[in-house]
Amino acid sequence: MLNKFAGIPALACAAALSVSAAADDAAAPAPVSGATQFSAVYSGSVLIFQVADITVSGQVSADTYSANARFRAAGLAALFTDADIEAEVSGYNRDGGLQPWRYRHLNHASSKNRVIRIDFPDGVAEPDIDPPFGSMGEPPASHAQRTGAIDPLTGMFSLAMSFPSQNGEPCQGSIPVFDGKARYDLRLESHGTDRVRNRAFRGDAIVCHAYYEPIAGYDPEDQPSESDIADPVVLWLAPFADGTVYFPVRIRANAGFGGVTVEARSVTIGG
């Protein structure tokens, strides 16, 4: 039930992780003073039952960015799963878009203690999974399919920015994502505006439909169903910082009984 909607706001997930030196650390993006800081807290629910707590934080400068997220099962869902997913990414802000340099993902609650790392040399997503998956999918994502793909967390932050390549408009085009195994696109369609009233925002937000389009890296039993593909995840993107930044203040996925709704409890953006 949680997989489809967790991939969007954690868009797969915010304490910093200690990233191992799998690549040349001298090439790592350096923190920049004066960067725009982001932080947000979300709560997910099915009907009236809380199922998840999500925190996201990060910064974007003229040249670099970094982001952290954490997804924890809560309330009713905690009775059935002990998911506690932490993710971190750093990279570059180039040509009006975010280009990841290194991503790391860990489920603290997993008995396998699997760490998913992805490096992006020359814009190609190269996974390093420890311990390895039993299968990388049938077929696995090819070199060509991983070229130009970004990680799930960068995908969410790409939604939150109005890049010049999008003519300053959010919810446009398609976002190619690789999560360490699955390669998929998030095809975006804008559906006007809607009034939102919650703890983080009151006002008009852009209604953005994100369609999940699987490409490669799926085992037969994990292949998304027709409803997963047909039903979009709906995001309400609210303007912040005089409309230069859009952040999800509500997310809804038709997964599980009654669907899953994620509401922002707080969004803070500043220099």
C-alpha cells in the first residue's frame, strides 16, 4: 500500500547520512553559504488513520544542492510494518536542472541492512547495492536507460523548483527516475488550481498529476498493475518565496483501501 505514495514525497525520503567514499570525494559539491533552505513535515493517512510521518529538508544554491528525507510508518500502519527509510542526495544545479552526484538510501527497519547507493558519473546512474538484490529485474535497467535518470529524492525537489527549462512553470514534462533497481518515468500534467487549507498553507495550489510509467528493472511479481499506471499520484503544489519555489502541500495516491493522503504540517523556506 505504501510503495506508490512513498516514492513521491520521499520521492522514495531527514537526518544526514554518513556517505561512504565510493567515488572521488574531491569532486563532491561543497556547501554554499546563502543557499535557499527548505524544510517540510508531512503526515500520511488512510481515511482517518495515520500511516506515515515524513520529513524533508535541503538547500539549493546557484551551483549545488543537497537534500535529506525520512519516512516512518506511524499509527495504524506501524501495526503492520516498521518501515523507517532514510535517504540523502547531493549534486549540482546546472542548466536550469538538478543533476545528482551521489544518493544513498537505507531502511533502518530492514533485517537485511541493505544500503542503496547511486553515483552519477557523466550523468549515468550507477548503483552500488550492499548486499546485492537477488535480481535487478527482467530485464534490468540498461546503461542507456540509466543515462540522464535521477534519484527519487532529486525527483521530488525537481517538482519543487520552477526551472527556466520549464519556462518557469511547475508540473511540466517528464521526470526520469532510477531508484537503484527500478527505472521509471513520472509524467506530469497540470490540472488547474485548487484551494488548499491545512496547517502549512492556505490558498490556491497547482493540481499536478504524476503518472507512474515503468521502464525496466522489475521482477514479474513486482511489475506495477494497470491501476498503478492508470491512476496518477495527485500533488497540490503551492507557491512559496514569491512564486519561485513550489512545494507539495498535499499528496494523494489511490493505493490501498480509501487511498492515501499526505498533508503538509509545516513548510519553511528561507535564505
